[in-house]
Amino acid sequence: MSQAVSWQTQDGVMIVTIDNPPVNALGAEVRQGLWDAIGAAEDPGVKAVVIHAAGRTFPAGADIREFGKPPADPWLPDLCNRIEACDKLVVAALHGTALGGGFEVALACHTRIALASAKVGFPEVNLGILPGAGGTQRAPRLCGAQEALTLMIEGKPIDAPTAMAMGLIDGVVEEDLLEQAILLAGMLVEEGKPLRRSGECRDGFRDPIGYEAAIRAARAVKRDPNLPAPGRIIDCVEAALLLPFENGLGYERAAFEDLVASEASAGLRHAFLSERRAGHIPEAHATPREIAQAGVVGGGLMGAGIATALLGAGLHVTLVEADRERLAAGLGRIDDLHERAVKRGRLSADAREAEWDRLGGTTDLAGLGAADLVIEAVTEDEALKAGVFRDLDRVMKPGAVLATNTSYLDVDDLARVTDRPADVVGLHFFSPVQAMRLVEVVAAAKTAPEVVATGFALAKRLGKVAVRAGVCDGFIGNRMLTAYRMAADILLEEGAAPAEVDAAMRDFGFAMGPYQVADMAGLDISWARRKRLADSRDPAQRYVAIADRLCEAGRFGQKTGAGYYRYAEGSRTPEEDPAVADILQAERSARGIEPRRFGKVEIRQRCLFAMVNEGAKILAEGIALRPSDIDVVMLAGYGFPRWRGGPMKAADRLGILQVRNALRGWAADEPFWTPAPMLNDMIKNGRHFDDMNAEEAQKS
Ligand code: T1G
Ligand code: NAD
């Protein structure tokens, strides 16, 4: 018996309790405890075994933190086989989220009973792997190929009643799960029926033609070639039908080991843990403030999106606009977002009604007097925002949180115009708000810990991933984007075409290259910003004026039918435009640059290494707490390919020495590429960015 697994027998039923917070992950100690419990069940006094878990959930899977380390005995597949082979009835009692290895343990038990509120599933594909403890062999035997494939390839959990209808669990109860499981065990022992072992079950094979058809249909789906897990899942589910159970388990194990060792899985596991780690902030001990009533100032693209998200989280929202006409437009945008959500089945008509009832609008900031929080999202203009903050300071109640959604402006400056700088924080959402998961919580110099904690709590409530950022130009994300764009712009100026750069970055795994993204977002917004900053620009720094030339030609992107590409009427498909090639050539001649060819690999490296280099500077300045936070920002806010884990993770994989040396080589011609001092220190000390993540984890 161990801390993590204990058992006691009452009336012949051995009750095994797993207790390994926070999610009863099946780490080595839990596996050993369960292994020993099944051994102890050989006691003649034991007639049946009930396995359940304490805390919030039945095991939510294998312990993801153990991956990549030498596996400790007993292995999970062996444990599942031991449970299944037990000659005493073993009942699994499921609550919370029985996922991955946790659900596989349940499938190895002879009978499964669950709370109606429980969820089960196979999320392994989200980690670039597959159910590697018999799930691909036992589940199809119970529910057939179609259901098993959907569960494993989509990786989404299902509720208990649905799982029961599929034949994956045997009973659903509303309450008293453990008592009900003990009763059921006693009853089944009474009945003396033969134990039902999933590995021997053939219910799912009743229609072998249909089974094979489901396999073929799944194979026919076009999938991301960088993500091999779905294809291997299909192979394993097919093997379940074609191979004897033991051989099928071996087949699954081989596929599992291949995938665990893959770059994609390492990246996806890093992404999973990094998103959780991002919540480990110095302010985690502080108590967030209660937020029930919120105000949003500015009902444009961002303000309307933010207001809709707040309504979706159950808050009362007051939208403030500059005048009645723009207020109506702002409320109209929220209504459009609701309309779209209803059309897509993401919002019911009743919920829409309820949200609308919690929405108010005004052109008077004083209308926010009772609000617990305000998020300012007016036009990106320093003087305008400062004026709004001065007014908010006057009208907001004591203890209210004053947040800004600014993309680039100095949050300390905005705090300084108020008498309550401790209540001022940056909450930087991303467009479109309903789709982008990221919120940068910008902690200004005087922001109180509980105000930062409030930002994180709000982000979690909105279903977003929050990352803590310090104050600097562009915080973490836009600063990384600026470096990425600068690298790409230098490539253009030195001979590459926008289509070449975009193709190379799509190859790298981005859904779109930087110039497709620029044309979609509109070139005019950043042009306005460049013009605003022109006087303060450092003349020593290289400035690529290609974008200015395009804007001067009225090419603002998709919205004007031309930008880095041209777009046919009503189309969003980029077409290469000779006019752009002319503008590029004119710029090169003006700067005396002899254009040259760039291969895909070099384009990718220059863009990636520019991000890594900027990331190292951001870390050195303490703007980000840890490298994995930068990875989370780029994954959740900028479309960086999730299976790569993020730029800092990708740099670790490539080798810091290679990154630094390439930068150093390019810096000979262009100071922009000068390696950040941190990279040199890391090489000197043999360190990786992941070492810094681990150290940070120790501290928090
Ligand atoms: N291993 C280790 N730690 C885990 C974990 C896991 N499987 N799941 C969660 N945690 C930690 C997480 O890092 C965080 O830590 C805390 O628990 C709360 O998590 C052979 C090989 C269960 C739905 O993929 O989907 O089984 O920050 O913030 O929002 O086939 O966590 O507090 O220090 O996410 O309420 C398959 C992953 C593994 C499920 C709860 N299982 N987990 O969500 O809390 S692979 C998964 C989740 C496998 C076998 C294979 C969610 C959750 P900290 P949280 P939440
Ligand atoms: P927008 O132009 O769509 O909306 C700004 C709104 O502010 C307009 O509706 C305008 O009427 C309103 N407004 C102006 N002065 C006001 C006042 N005194 N009181 C009330 N409302 C006023 O701009 P946007 O794209 O929604 O950007 C808003 C803010 O969000 C900016 O700071 C921007 O940098 C930031 N941001 C934008 C994006 C993006 O992708 N667009 C992403 C993140 C952050």
C-alpha cells in the first residue's frame, strides 16, 4: 500500500482508492500501488474489487511529465493486462474525467460504472501519441471501429451516458458512486456470471464489413503530414480486428513507442505542460477580486469581441462608445457575433437572450460606476487612451480593476495618469477574440498582485490561456512578431519574393506565411504605427520600407484587393503580382542591393532564429517569466505550429550552438542578427531553454 493507492476490504469487497492530486495521473507510484492491490486481491477473503479515485477525478491519464524519461515498472499496459487477468471481479467507478490511460485502466476492469457527470475519452492524439495501454485493442472490441476511431482521432471526451450507449461503460448513476459500485460488485458476484474481459469481447466485430469500411473512410481523410498519430491509430484499430489480442497489443506498443519519440509528440507535450506552467506566476498566492459587472470602453473589432466573451462567461457587461451612432454599431457587432455563434450551434437562442439581457450600452463613462472591472479598447492612440483612463479613475468605484487592451502603448504611462496605478493592468486579447485563446496579462510596475491574479482568473473563466508579460514595446507576442517580420522583410529586400517566404513558413507548419497574414489583417494599421514612431526610430537600426511603398500605392491588403499579393474581386486567394516585384526591385536598387536566391531552409531558419534571438532578449529583460511562456504566446496567439512546441522549444531541439552560429554569421553583414548575449552564456554553460523552464518550475 502506498500514499497514492490504498485499499481496505468490507464484506468481501476490496475498495481500492487512488489518491494522487491534482488529477490522479498514473505515475509510477500509482501504477505500483494498483499492481500490489491486484496482488492483494488474491486473498480468499476478497470476492470482488472496486477501483475508484479520491479528489476531483478518476485518473486523467498517464503522467505526462514522465514521458521522455526511462519508464519505471510496472508499465501501464502490463498493469492493465494484470487487472484484466485478475480472477476476481474488478469494477471501475468513474467520476470527473477518466481520460487516456485512466480510461484504459477502466476498460481493463471487468465492469465500469460512472457518475452521469463523468467524462471519458482518449485525448492522446492531442499529445501526438495514441492510447498505448490497450485502448486501441479493447475499445473497438466493445464499441466497434467508427466510435473508437472518432474518440481517438478527435481526442474529445464524451459524457458517461453516451459512452454507455456505445457499450464502453456498463452503468451510470446520479450519485453515491462508490456505494453503488460496491452494491453492483456484490450483486454480480452473487450472480456468479463469468467475468467479462474486454480483450475477449467481440461485440465490436459483429459487422466486420462495416468495420473495415470505417477504417477505409478514416484513411481517406486528408491529414496534416506533420502529425502521424491519427494514421497510426487507424492502423492499430484495424489490427484489433485482424490480429489476435496479444499481437494487437504488441502492434499498438510499437506504434506508441514510435510516436512518443517523434518531434511532433515532444512539441505537443511541451505545449500541454507549458500552458499549465504559464499559470504558475509570482502572484499565484494572491486572491483575485470578484468580477460580476464589467465595462468595455470602445465597441470596435476588439471591444465587441471582448464584450461578447465576457457575456459568454456570465458577466453583466456595459459597452461604452464615443457617441450613440458608434454605440449602436458596437452593439450591432455583438449581435452579429451572437448570430454567428447561434448559426454554428455554439450558442442556443435562450442563452443568446440571456446574454443580451445582461448587456447594456452608454456613451457616458459614469455608467460604469458600479463595475468591478473595465477593459479599455478604444483606438490605439496614446492621448485618447490617457484621457479615457483619467476619466475612468474619476468614475470607477474603489477596488475596481482598470484594464487596457492596448497592443503597444506603455501601460505604466496609462497607470501614471490615475491615482490608483495598483489597479491598472494590461489585458491584451487577440483578434478574433472568439477564436484566439491567448490573453497577455501585462503587469505594470505598480500593478497589485491581486490585480494580476484577477487577470489570470478572468482569462481562465473565459476559457483563455493567460501569459504574464512585463511592460515593453509589444509585450511578448507583438515584439516576437516584429522580429519575425523584420527577418522576413530583410529577406524580401535581399531578393526573396513574398510567396517564397510564405511557402517556406507554411512548410515549417504555419497555416499562413507572414505576408498572407499581413494582407488579411490589413497593412494600414501597422503603417499608421510606423508613421507615429518615425521620429523616435533609431537611425542605426536597419529599416525596410517595402511595406510603406505598398501602402503609399494604396495596397492595404485583402481590404483593397491588393497588398503583398493581389486578390480577384471577392476572393481571398492570394495571387502573385508583378507590380509587387517591381516595387521590391525598385527598393533594392534604391538601396544598392544585388538580389540573391534564398532556399526554403535558410528562409525558415532566418525567421525562426530571429524569433529565438528576440525571445532570449525578452527573457533577459524579465518581460517573460520563462521560455515556455514565450512558446505559449506564439502557439496560442500567432499560429506557431503547435507540434513544434514553440520557437524556444524548436531552438532547444535544433541546438543553441547552431542557432547562435547562424545568427553570428548573418550578423557580419547586418547587425539585426547579432546574437543575444544570453545565447552565448547558454552555450558556455551547456544550457537549454528547457533548463530555465525547469528552474522556474522549482521556484513557483
Ligand atoms: N499528467 C500529469 N499532470 C497532469 C495531467 C497528466 N496526464 N493532466 C493534468 N495534469 C496537471 C496539470 O499540469 C496541472 O498541473 C493540473 O494537473 C491541473 O490540470 C498510455 C500515454 C484532466 C481535463 O491528455 O486534459 O494516458 O498546473 O490545469 O483545466 O494511453 O488537465 O496544477 O501544476 O489542465 O481542470 C492522456 C490531460 C495522457 C489528459 C483537467 N491524458 N489533462 O483540466 O486542469 S497520455 C490527457 C487534461 C496517456 C496512455 C497515454 C486536463 C484535465 P498544475 P489543468 P483542468
Ligand atoms: P477599432 O477601431 O475597431 O475600435 C476602436 C473603437 O473605439 C471605435 O469603435 C471607436 O468608436 C471607439 N472609441 C474611440 N474613442 C472612444 C471614446 N473616447 N470612448 C469610447 N469609445 C471610443 O479598433 P480595434 O481594432 O478594436 O482596437 C482597439 C484596441 O485594441 C487598440 O488599442 C488596439 O491596439 C487593440 N488591439 C487590436 C487588435 C486587432 O487585431 N485589431 C488586437 C489586439 C489589440
